[in-house]
Amino acid sequence: MKMVILDGYALNPGDLSWDKLKEFGQVTIFERTTLEQVISRVGNAEIIFTNKTKLPKELLEKLPNVKYVGVLATGYDVVDYAFARELGIIVTNIPSYSTDSVAQMVFALLLEACHHVGEHNKVVKKGKWESSKDFSFWDYPLIELVGKTFGIIGYGSIGRTTAKIALAFGMKVITYTRSKEKINSDDHVRYVSLNELYAQSDVISLHSPLTEISREMINSEAILKMKDGVILINTARGGVINDLDVANALKTGKIAYAGMDVLSNEPPKSNNPLIPLENCFITPHIAWATKEARSRLMNTCYENVKAYINKKPINVINQ
């Protein structure tokens, strides 16, 4: 059986191993693949894996030997999975592998907004503390989280884990989710409408998948409903916010700070309006990328393929 990994570098830049997949046949690994290279690289392979290499309808219909597409991520919008189903192609994803790592990143971004650790470290190294007339100084307002309201949009596994951490910080946690039944009575999380969440939250953390409903849901209209000085965190998908609207709100202070691990275009364009703003902290889509999380991803990838070969596929998203 032939398998092709279209863009394996992000998952495994060299600190993990693909060897377990080789139990099932020949594995060809490409670090990165452009759309123009997909057809020639896949060849007559039955199984292909993609992380961010897109597989739209016009490519899938030109891959007659492909029977299985393994998405090396939780989100699967890179594949036209509905059309794949019409072709009889099974598409799987990797659920929940990065839950703890992404939730941790939410608070890395939030705490940077609260304490500006990076900036204070820089000025100390440049001698500002040494030359200070006082034993202590701070260049930005410092924020305590206890008692503040933490709003979560999307209450899947990452949203739920994020809520637990917020509660441990002594915050009040509210959530808006289309699946209200996911909220357990012992979660200590209160369900509210989306407008109520905007109005009540001191911090808003986005955990919604990118769909036509959620696309650019954080726009000028939504921002007007938020508290003045709200902190916005996005570790979901860049497309759930309108970049320009959020940038304008950051400039006016309506949004005090934003923490973004994802952007609408990745890598971003040089004209992205969020990048120059000092009150917008941006990391290069790394919340998922701890070695522990990537190891779990790799193990689930193996189990997905094993189940497919045994004709009992798991984690199928296009049944």
C-alpha cells in the first residue's frame, strides 16, 4: 500500500518519527507541497495525508486511486470532504490532541496582556531598572484576573479545558455555544446568549470552528456590543474575526488588547492591519505545536490508518 504525506514538516520537523506508518506499506514524505504539485506527488497512492495543503474538488476528482485522506489536524476545512464522500473517499481528522496545549496558550497570551512580561524583560535588559529611582516600575497597566468575567465562544474540548483554567484563576466563566447540552451542571460555567457574552465579558476567548456561520463573526457590529477595554484572545481560526474591524477597535481602545495565535492568512500578508499594533500580541500558530501534542497527533494518525485498513474506520468526518 502506498502512502504520501504532502506536508509533514510542521508536524514533524525531525524530533518525531514516521516509522510506525511504515508498518502498513510504502511511505513517501514531502516537507511541503503546492497545489500544482499535488497530483504528480500523489501518483497512484491509496492513502494521503495533509495538514494545510488544500484538497479542493478539482484536485480530488483527479486522484482516482485515493481512498483515504488523513487530515493531520483537528480542523478539516482544507479538504472538500463532502465531495470526497461522493467519490467514496474516507476523510479523518485528529480530534482533541492539542486541547491542553491550546488552552495553555490562551493564558500565555492573556497573561502577556496582563503583565507585558516580554516588554518588561526587554527594558530591564536594556538597563531601565538599573537606572530607576525606585525599586519597582511598570510601563503598562497591570491587570488582575480574579473576579473578572471570562467569555468563551465555543464549548468543545478546548473551550471546556480553558474554562477550568479560568476558574482556577478565580474568574467568572460564561459561554455561548450552539450545543448547550455540552455544559454540565458541575462545570461552574453559565450559558448566555452571544449578545450577553459580548456585553458581560472582560475577556473573550474564541474556540469556534471556522464555518460560514462563524466567519468574521467578530466584526464592527459585534465589537460595539462589547465592554470598553475588553481583551480578545483567538486561538481558533483567523477567519472568525474581521482583521480591519478588530484593528480599528484596538486603535481606539475599545479592545484594550488582543492575543492572536492565528490570522486570516497564514503566513500573513505584509499589509495585515493587526501586525503593527503594539497592543496586539501575535504568535505564529504555535498553540498546537508542543512536542507532547504533536506526539499525540502522530499516534492518533497511526490508529486512524490502522482502523481504516481493518475496515473499521474511526474519526471519520464525512460519513
